[in-house]
Amino acid sequence: MSALNRTDLLALFLTLLTVLIILIANINNGHKRSLQAPQAYEDIDTLMHRSSEEGKSLLIGLGEGFSGIGSGLGDVTGLMVEKTLMNRVVFNDRPAQSFTSDGALACISHAIVHGAYKDALASELFRPEYNQLTGMSGLSGLAGILPELNRSDNAGMVLVGSFRPESLIIADLAERKIIPTIVASGSLLAQAAFFTSHANLTLGEDYYLPAVGKQSYTQKSAFIMNWLRSLFAIGLVLAVILKLSGVIP
Amino acid sequence: MKDRQGIIITAVSGIFFLVALFFQPRTSVILNLVINWTIILSSVALLVAFVRLIATHMRHIAVGRRGFLFSLVFFAAFATTFIAGMFMGEGNPEYLKWIRAVQLPIETAVLGLLALVLMSLAAKVFRERGWSVLTISFGTSTLFFLFLNLGFLKFGNNTGLDKMIIALQRLPVIGARGLLIGIALGALVMGLRVLFGQVVENE
């Protein structure tokens, strides 16, 4: 067995600790206390209702991260939100449209959008343009979304995934067109940039609690993350005390 | 059953990849092979998505959709770049110079626009978000650290004040690390839950 360095050991320990807490959360299914879901995700419901009532389209931006070619950290939060959202708006007068700037993400997103129509036994209503690759990079993807946002028949915009601070231009255009925008990004720089806009956004790790549709996934994730956060805080304080007292060199 | 197969394949490949990552360099050969497969798959996915993008723009032109002129611009730019790249080779210095001459000014213009947008939005942040502890601390800390990092405040080598300024300059990095720990935790929890098939299970 090859020797693991200290960083690898720490990573392995954290992974095993997280697995343990996930298992505990699965056994402890009876925890009744409902945890507050991030407001930005809860507001997606309002946007969906608005889209249905006004007969306008809902735009979903999934960002540029998945295959690792883009600069953002790939994750599945955007796809989870897209799946829930698409399942609900299949029969709207104006269909929801999703945009990506990553090839792999575009293909998976296509499967999700098509799947939503198929599940609703409405495959004939599906059009390939409901899911589009807007560009091959972050900036070209951004340039591709702007003309779609500029149309008059949009009820709202949901940006969920890996975004750059440059994507703030989308929120600015949405503000000028009076289109409500919800932003959830795992990028710290993007979170800071979008904070200056009118967009309803998630901060920090709230991004990983996509409270759209059934809340059981989010509730369990919040429970696990609360435990991990508490253990981390205790660990960090303990490490500081040991370092200051000279126990750790 | 079909879903369960997918979950099992995802879980096995994910756990294999995770284990292989920890036991490098012994597992490097396998790891590199898997990474190469992933790159090939991603590239094929990109090609598929790109063909669909072309088809979508062709449809926009065919039905005369509002804004189809953008689709024409897209086609012209794509065809020129593609044909030139095929004949000259994608590594040709002249070709790359030509591409950069178009791309750089456009990207710089977007960044310039972003600077203006950021300035205007930063000025409006209190109107947009209201006066709260979060907005006030955001505004004051932005101005404070902007001024501090300009480098005007210097009192000589190793004076107590200089050390204090250096310590203060580290504060945003410390804050960012705190937030990044949280984000990394979220990513770890989500990744492991996807590996265990819990996302599908809960939908």
C-alpha cells in the first residue's frame, strides 16, 4: 500500500466522516425539526406560478461547469433544479428554456428536458431549442443568453450552476427589462458580484440545498451539513488551542 | 430497475475513482486512462451539442425568427473560422493571430462593460438590498479593503503599524477561506449523496 501524505489522510478522514454522518442521517429518519430552506430556491416556486399565469417563458441558465473544460467546479445542483422545474412547466403556454455553455452539460440537460416531456406523455411538444448550448466558453455563453433575455415574453430567469462574475451583465439586463432573477452559484466570486444586483441569490453553501419540489433531499442535506459544520468548528478551535499551547509544532 | 442500474454504475465508478485518487502513484496508470476516457467523452458531447446549436440556428433562419440576423452572424463567423482552421491548421501562428485580433477586443470590451455595470450596481446596492447589517458591512468592508490594498499606508520596515496593516489585509482571504470550507463541504455532501443514489431516491 502506497504511503499517504498528510493532506491525503485528512481528505480520506473527511470523506469517511461525511459518509458516517450521511449513514447516521439515513438511520435517523425521524428527525422532525424542519430546517429553513434558502429563500432564493423557495422563490423559484413563485416564478413558476408567474410563468404559468402570465403565459410567459421561464429561462434557466445552467452555467459552464460539468465536464471540467470550463473554469467552474462541476456539480449537479443545476440539473436537479432543472429537472424539478421542467417537470412542472411542461404544459405552460410558453415553454421554459434552458441554456448552457458546456458540451457535456448541454447533452445531459437535453436528456433531462426531453425526459420531462416524455414523462408527461407529451413528447410531441418537445423542441430541441428548449435546451440550447449558447457558446463554447463562459463569455460566449453569456453572449448567447443576452438576446434571449432581451425578448418581451419572459416571466423570470433562474441562473443555477457555475457562473463567472462577468455573468453579472445578465442580471443587469434582467433588471432593466424588469425580469425577476434568481441566482445560485457555487463560485464565491460570482456570489460576491451578484450580491450587488437585484437578483435573489444564495450565499455560501446554501447553493447545495436546492429546495425546489420535494424537500426531503434538502432537509437531509441541511441536517448533514449542520453536523459537519459543528464538527469542523470544534476541530478548528481545538487545533488553534493546540497550536497556541505548542502541542502541535 | 433501469434507475437502479444507473445508480450502481455511478456508485461503483465514483467510489473506484475516489479510492484510486487516494492511492497514487500506484493507481496513476488506471487513473490517467479513466481521465482520458472522460476527456474523449466530454469532447464528443461537445461536438454533439455543437451540431445541435448549428441546427437550432438554421431553424431560426428558416422560420425567420425575430433576431435571426444574429444567427446569420454566428454562421458567418463559424464558417470563416472553421474553413480557415481546416486549411491553415489550428496551430498556425497567422491563424491564431487572426483569431486573437477578433477575440481579444471583444472580450476586453465585455470586461470594460462589466466594470461599468459593477460600478453602477455597487452605487445602487443599498437601494436594491436596503440598509441591513449585511449590506452595511459589505459596503464598508469593500471601501475599507479597496483603500487598504492601494498600498498608500506604509510606515517603514517592520513597524508595529505595518504589521497590523498586513494582518488586516489578510482578513478578506480568511473570510473567503471560511466560505470556501462551507462550499467544499456542500460539494462533498452532494457528491457523496449522488454516489449513494440519494438524489434520485428523493425526487
